[in-house]
Amino acid sequence: MESKQLILLGPPGADVETQAIALAKQWQVPPVSMTGLIRQAIVKESAIGIDVRTYRENAEPIPDELLIKLLRQRFEQPDVMLNGWVLAGFPDTLAQAEALDKLLLSFGLPVAKAAYIKASTGILINRLTAREEISESVSVLRSRVTEYKQTIVPIMEYYQQKESKGAAAPSRLTVVNGSQSAAEVINALAQLENKETGAARFIDEAELNTLMKTESLLVVDCVASWCGPCKQVSPLVDRLAEEYSDRATVVKLDFDNNRQVSKRFGLKGMPSVMFFKQGELQETLTGMKPYTIYAKAMTQLL
């Protein structure tokens, strides 16, 4: 990541605020919770807090203008401004996502990246019903989860937009497998900071499916954060991306966040560099190889 600032999104049951606190601790940056900011403003009875409390007492949605004011006040504080942050509980709408970008740009900060913790409705409901403090029926919980998954779509599409023009520009959104244990989710999130992709950017399986349909020659370096040889192969793959940029698309895919890809393509180990032509897998090179081997596999398919 370009800076330690991340928007964390996820449906009820994904424990977004808990994950944000744990991730912020690992990154040594402040966690910022919109729920917490609202609560603090009401307790302090600040001018904004009084306005927010009125909307809360009347069961009315808090206007975006007030929410952005709360964020501005928090982001102006030195610990956030200098170190970065992990934000939970915001944005909930496309308009809020756009307003947050404008706020960051007004501070001279880059627009933030986002991570979405994805899990099946069944898993989320099981987690929610297992908590003693949850009193809603299964049908109510299902409605909450379903409604969230519907309302988050335009926000995810917004963060999937490229940071800049050009096919090599990365998406601002990473989807994390929320069906894993809390520790595995945190590990996957923590790795986002270390994804210096070089010339070959990271993608997920959904984008892989798209590239297989649109790119005549596609090279995919399937890596894992715990894999030592992967780190040695990574610069070789970046070199491929640079030297063949006009003739092929070269990308990287995180094994930990896309485990189904390994089974789908019969991968036997990490790193695995897959070569596709017209959407069909032609060759897989497993383990660390010299650059000449990767270049030879590329030229044979040109």
C-alpha cells in the first residue's frame, strides 16, 4: 500500500470493527470507528454531538455533512494525520465514499484503498446467532445481511475503479475471504501493506476470470506471503511485465486470499507461474526458476 490508511467494509457478522482494531494495532496506526466518533460526540455534548443526538433520538439518519465533520475533526489530530488509520463503519453510501475522497484530498492525502470482508450469508448468520447479545430472529438477521450486501454493491464498484487510467492501474478494492478464522482474516489484511506489486499488479479471482476472457496472452504469478521463494520470483515476474508489456498482461494473485484458484488449476506448490493463451492454461512453472525459463515460456506463446 502507498500509505497506511484503509477503509474496512463488511456485512453484519464480519466483525469489521474488531478486525479494524486488530489490524490498526499490527500496523501501529489509530483505528477510527464512525460508531465510536458518534458516541464520543454525544457524550461530550459538543455542538456536533447535540445535533447527532437529536437525529438519533428521532430515529432519523444522520446527515452526511455531520458525519464528515466528525471525520474531519478526527483526521485533523496528529496521530491520524502523521501515522495513518484504519476506518470502520463508514462509508455506507456512494455519496459518503465520494465525500471521504474529497476530505482526504483536502488534507493533501492520497485517496484511500478499501478492503471488503466477504463471507456467505449462512456463515454470517451462524456467527450472529451464536452471540448472546443478539436477540433477533434468523429471518431478521438474514434480512440485515441481505440488505447490507445489496447496499454495498455501488460502494464496491466505486472502489474497484482504477486509481489512474491505463490497464496496469490497480483497483482500490481488495476482497478478503471472511469465511476464514479471525486470525486468518487479520493476516490477510495485514499483508495489504506489503503488496508492493512492482510492474505486475495483484488481482483477485474475479479479475482473473475477466482477464482470461479479454487478454490473448496472460501470465499469472500465484504467490503466498509466507513463501520465501515467492519473494525471489516476484522481481523476475516484474521484469517479465516490463519487458513484455506491449505483448502480454502479467499479474500476481495472492494464494491466501484466493485458495480456490489452486484447486481449480491443479497447482502443486508456491510460487506457481501460469501462462494462459486465449483463456486456456498452457503451462505452469512451479517453484523458483531462472528468468530465462520464464522468458522462454513467454516467447513460445507469442
